Amino acid sequence: MLGSVVVTKSDKREQAIRRNPNNARFDDLDTVLLDYGFSRRNRGTSHFVYIHPLVTDHVNIPYHGAIVKPIYVKKAIAAIDGVITAEREEKGREGRGVSSTSRWRSPPKSKRSLADPIA
């Protein structure tokens, strides 16, 4: 089997969601997001919030039946694409010998304190 590609069940699920966001099931979208490393939070309401350390925005998906509205599916796909892009950038920085935290370092603190008079 030279050159064969193994497609997992998770890959098929993601492809189906991308192909038809109008008919995405909540369980499938939940599984794909969790497979990409998102953590799920639910505080007893019908809304599930997914967060990922590499993406600044969170994904909020309401559960009102098995089918998720296309707008929420598109936001989830955009967040997944953001994770994929961030992971590629992270790999690129590691390959060039750049620290992964150098981009996120906080700016230097001002030497002047709030108690100092303004000159």
C-alpha cells in the first residue's frame, strides 16, 4: 500500500462538517473541537463555551436540538483554522530557533511610578 493515506473517523467527521455546515450535528461538532484541543465549559445552561490556549476568541455554541445553526458551525470552523495556523507558526518558530514565548512577552515596565510628578 505505497502512498496510501489513512483517514480517521475524526477526519471524516470534520470533512463532513466543512462540506455541509447547514447540517452539522452538535455531537459531531463537539467531538471535532475536543479533538483539536479545545476545552469545553458548560455552567448549567444550554450554551457550551469552547476555549483553546492558541486562539484568543472563544467559541460559544448553544444546544437547542441536534442540529447546530450554520453561523455557529462557521465560527467553530474559523476557530479550528486559527488553531491549525497557530500550530504551524509555532512549528516554524521552533525550526528557526526562536523562543515560542518571545512573541508574547509583556512590554517593559516604565521606570516612572505613579507617585512621581509629571515634569
